[in-house]
Amino acid sequence: MKFARTQQFNDDFNKLEESDKIAVRNAFNDVVSALEGDAGLRHHHRIKKMWGTQDIWEGHVKQNLCFTFHFANNPEGEKVCFFRRIGTHNIYNKP
């Protein structure tokens, strides 16, 4: 699986404090392992399907730091995980 970040994700990430950026990097190592593994997302403690959306997922880095993502295929037909937003729970207003 491939991974990509939207421009909005990059903008959000750049606004985080350095300690939060470190926490994000550590959490994403775990999340990426889950996405690449066979166990499936529904059983991962940091990830769940976002309520009220058709194909957007949400995850938590820590109590008030969350992220959203979705899956799509690139032109070559490979599955790509697009990280959409990261920040406080306010990102759920525009995931």
C-alpha cells in the first residue's frame, strides 16, 4: 500500500507544536503497520470509521490530537491511503 498526504494535512501538521509532531510520527508508525497488515482497521485501537461519512476514517494520536484519512486507487490501480487532516477534534467539521 502507498501513502500520501493532502496539502491540507501538510498545512495542519506544520501548525502543530514540535512535541505533537513527534507524537504523530510515533503513532503513524503503528498505524501504517496496521494498514499494511492483515488484522484490519476495525480492530485497531487508534482507528475507526468516521460516523456520518461514506469513506472517511478517523484516528487518534492522543486525547485531543486526531487525524482523518481515506483510501483511493491511483491511476496504476494501487491502493493509496490519503491522510487528509490532523489537529484537534475541530477537524471533524471539515474532515
